Amino acid sequence: MSTAVLIAAVVGGGVLYVMRRLFPAQKAGKLLRYPADTMRGKTVIVTGANCGIGKALAAELLKLRARVIMACRDQRSAEEAAQDIKKQAGPDQGEVVIKHLDLASLGSVRRFCEEINEEESKIDVLINNAGIFQCPYTKTEDGFEMQLGVNHLGHFLLTHLLLDLLKTSAPSRIVVVSSKLYKYGHINFDDLNSENNYNKAFCYSQSKLANLLFTLELARQLEGTEVTVNALTPGVVRTRLGRHVQISLLAKPLFYLASLIFFKSPLEGAQTPLYLACSPEVEGVSGKCFANCEEEELMAKATDEQAAKKLWDISSRMVGLTN
């Protein structure tokens, strides 16, 4: 028994030490409070709204009387999430609409956008939240490396196909969820699909850097339209995003306990995208990145206008918008 306790103590101490090194204590952010009618009459699309940050965000928007379109790949999970957030929102709430969207399929993205353009008279806010994290090497339906395909290219096409409606709905907003892990990547223009070499951590960072460069170039193209676009880094949040990360059975319970100490809850992680979707403080602000509801200073590689333009042109060809 004493040996087992000693091993558990050593392993536990090691896990806590590593967690402290990898994930400094998250800035304690206060939960935002807006008047109950803040989003009444507004239509908001949230991708990946069935879990994690997306679900928490959808719940908060519903409380503010928004019409929330949950764009999700898993219909059953979306329906369960919708029931949960309706219960959370209370009796006087907005409206929930569930739409199928698989960002790993350009065909699905196009079908989703066709439905939205036919059925919706306006879009006030588009929140590109869905993502995949450090998965084994796989390709999307269209042959793209999965993380690049879902995190960047799927949202790239989605946003492009909804731009006309966003412009006619102006003033409107686009919110892009990135990650501080962009710092560990670069855009490998010679092998965007990682066919020559695949490193799952690098590919995630590359896709999150792509989100920031996309935001930069899109903001430039939208100048004068009253459609704004801003990115955010939510911090380390307790979500299912890390389901592909391998953790030993012995360390799993310790990792879970440590995550309760060091990670944000989904609701805390949802505060910055909620701020960018609702706050009058960012009205007219575009092309920026935020963390903890404050503007964040980015590394030079995330503000490289030439790289942003090059990535835009390549992405346009990859998703079939240009030859």
C-alpha cells in the first residue's frame, strides 16, 4: 500500500508540476452581463455549438434573446445540446435552430450556405468556433489534411459563401476562434497538406495561425462594408477538443483534477467570443485579436500581410472559388 501511495504521489506531483509549467494560471475573467434584450431580433450562427465553448456561447446568446443557428456535424448531439441550453436560458429566451454542417466536407458547407441564403433574411453575427485538435493523420472528404481542412478551409469557404448576406445585414460581425498555440506554427506553403511530413501539434498550430491570417486579410477586404471581423484566443478550456491526446490510464484522473485547477470552464472560455458578438465596445473594430475581452498583441507572423494574401489566394483555389 505504501509503495502504491508513493508512486501516486510522485506521479501526481509530476503531473501538477508539468501542468503548472505548460498552463500558467488562467486569468480569472468575470462573467459578462448584458441587458436581457441585447440580442433580440439578431440572428447568430455558431459552428460547433453542440459542445464546449460553442455550446456555452449558444446558451448565453439564447439568454440574450438571439436567434441562434447551431451549425453542427452531429445532429443527435446538437439536439441534446439544444435541449440543455433551452433549460438554462429560462422561460423568456431566444430561438434555437439546428442545421447540419460538416466542415470536413466542402459539399456540406455549400449545402448549408445554400439553405441559409434561401431561408434567412439576415445574419447579424457569424461565429467560426468549431475545430479539431491534434488528430491522427486523416484527410477530409476533399483530400485536405484534417486540421487544416476543418479549422481553416471549411470556415474559409463558409464565410465566403455567407458574405453577401452579411453585407446586406450590416452592421454585422464575424468572429473567428483561434488559439495561442498559433505561436508554435508557421504556414508551410510547400506542403500545406502535410503529405511529406505530419506532426499533429504543428498542423494544429498552422491551422490556428491560418485563422489569424484569414482574419487579417478578410478585414482588409471588408473595409467600408460595415462588416467587421475579429479573432480571439480563448485560453486553455476544459472541452472535448483534446480527445485525441494520449494520456496514460494512471495519469488520467490526475490530469482531470489538474484541469479543474488550471483550465477555464467552457462558460469562462465563451466570454471573449460573447464580447465580440455583443459588446458595443467593439462596434466598428476590425482585424484585431482579443484575449480575455481585451485586444491581444500578436507575433509578427500573425500580422504578415503578404503571407495573409498568399494564403488567401491558395485557399481560394483549394476550395474551388478560383481556378
